Amino acid sequence: MKSAFYIIFYFRKIKKQNYITILLLLLIYAGVLLCSGFNHVTETNLSNKIFSDSMYAGSQSCRSCHQAIYDSFITTAHNFTSRPAAAEFIKGSFDSGMNQFTYNQFMQVTMEKNDSSFFQTEYIGGTALRKEPFEIVVGSGRKGQTYLYWKQNVLYQLPISYYTPSHSWCNSPGYPKNAPYYDRITTARCIECHGSYAKAEEGSNNFITYFDKQSIIYGVDCERCHGPSANHVAFHTAHPQEKKAEYLLTKKVLSRQQKLDACALCHSGIGTAIKPPFSFFTGDKLSDYSVPRYSPDSVALLDVHGNQYGLLTSSKCFKNSEMNCSSCHNVHQTEINQPAIYSAKCINCHNQSSHNECTVKHDADLGLSNNCIGCHMPALPSKAIFLQLADPRKSSPDYV
């Protein structure tokens, strides 16, 4: 009360003409505060924000207790779906004669190596016009890779990617065919599916994402699916005799839809975002974070590259059972190009006792039971991804 009295007394002593000055100063101050809210996020104030990265222990911390699973998982495509650019992760060749993508007789991009650094350099008429570094590798290389570079704390995609089936460099999908393009911005949504975590802020136009470079956790690792594990590691280090998993999600505690949502985050195509990237965690309801851009009635139009979840949920197998993605896929192991493994899972349900086995008449020597995939899930051309190679005769859609 006494302080309020002094304030009233003070304002009574102010001359009337000074009220206008004080009012103007207050308006200016309010305007500064308001305008600052529209500024783009910069690298400096981004690093001062409070994030949950302290909750992450790193997937390597899992090995001491789960060695067999960890050693198997680190060989998978999920684990290698993003990495810092280094010689052991870049699949394309930098050898002369194999390191060039040619647009026409005057314009090329050459993949160049300088000590431990790698670059894509644009040449026109033999003159170097632009040179940007390989800084992040996106893609395990099982089917292909693309590459990113930093401009301050914004990521951009390089013009040339790599296509594994042809063992050659290719034009980055969706890029112009007649000239190199260096200015496609990489958003947080891209890293959300090709990484496990990043501090990121989207600009006011939602087309630019500002990253904290040091915060990126590369690859889709253990903590992407099981949740940040720092508390789990601390608890079980202090209580090694405790066998029940604390402070961590395991498959057995999740419902069917929760398991599906964990995969659908990245395997259901591009949705319309409701909440920012990296806000979804396994166990959350995906529909609270994004909504699909397709109708379940239009599954015939779904692309084999972008929406495995939509294709799965439209299948008879899914509708007539309680299957989920992990019914067929073991994400802890590399199972690619091993159709017998998948066929064994098919036969678990499609056999004589269930009266829905394969009806194709065949000789036992053909071994069709070892390759259900060849007939029932053949590789199909993607309508979304077309690979433009330097040799037009080898250009083709991606097959999935």
C-alpha cells in the first residue's frame, strides 16, 4: 500500500505536458516488443531455447545391456539413413571419369575430393561457377542417397544424388533437368524421418527451418522408437538387478495403433502438420500431430514409394487380422533381399490348417514357398520418384 501511495504521489508531481512524452515512450517500447516477435529465428537465440536433448543418452548406451540387438541393429538401413558426410558413408565415386554428371555439352557438375572434404562443383564451359560441400548424407545407400550442405544454420540439398541400382550419380529427384540447382531448402520434416532428433525452429513462412547443428542425432536409432533413454540408463545403471524396463517404451506395452503410428510417422507419405516436427513420440496418437493427404477410398492412387502404411491398411491381410508392421518386419535386423524370411512369416498365417494357403500348382523343386514376395509383392515403379541419370538410356523410376 505504501509503495502504491508513492507511485500516485510521483505521477501527480509530473507536469501535464510530460504525460504525452511518457505515453509515446511506452508506445515505442511496446512496438519494439511486438516487432521482435516477427523476426526470423537466428542461430544465436535458437541455442538459448530450452529443449529436451538432455533426455537423450545416445543409442550406443544401449549396447552394454542389449549387445546382440544393438550389434544387429547398427547394420540396418534405418541406422544409416543419415550420417555426417565422410568417405565411408558416401556411396558415389570421386574417381576421374566416374565423378561427373553432365547436363549438356557446356554444363556439368563434378564431384570433387579435397583431403577429407567433398564438394559438388558446377562448371560451365570449363569454368567453375559454384562449389558447395557434402556435409550430410541422407539415405543408407541401399537404394540411393542424396546430400545436404549448410548455409549458416539452414540446410540445403545438393543438385546431384546417387542411385545404387545403376551405381551412378543422378540428378536429385524433382530437380531441373537442364541446369544444376543448389537452393532447395531442407525442412525439419525431412530430418524428422531421416534422423532421431534435432533442435529446430521454423521461420514465420514455414518454408525455412533453422537448426542447431550440434543437436542433430543422425539415423533412426533406438531412441527414435523407444523414446529418450537418459532416465532409463541412469535407473538401470543404479539398479542392475531390475529386469523390468523403466522410463522406456517397449513393444509389449503399446497398442496395435500405437505401433502402427510409430511407423506411419515416416511411412505414410506427406501429411498436413498439426504440430511441429520432433514433437511426436512413440506412444502418441499420430492424428494429433498430422493428418493424411489421401482418402482411404483412393488407395489405388497411393504410390509404392511414399505410403506403405496406406497400402498395408488397405490390404486383406491387415483387415482380417491383428497384424502390424512388425508382424513382418524386424527393425533390429537386416532382412533385405531375403525373401525366404518374409515367406516364412506369410506361411505362419497362410497354411493348410488355416485353409488359406497358396493355391498355385507347382513342383516342389520350384520352392515357391521360399518366395511369396515375387508374386504377391512385386517391385513396382514409383510415380513419385524418377531418377534422371547422366546417360538418358539408363534413366528410370525408382522401383519399390
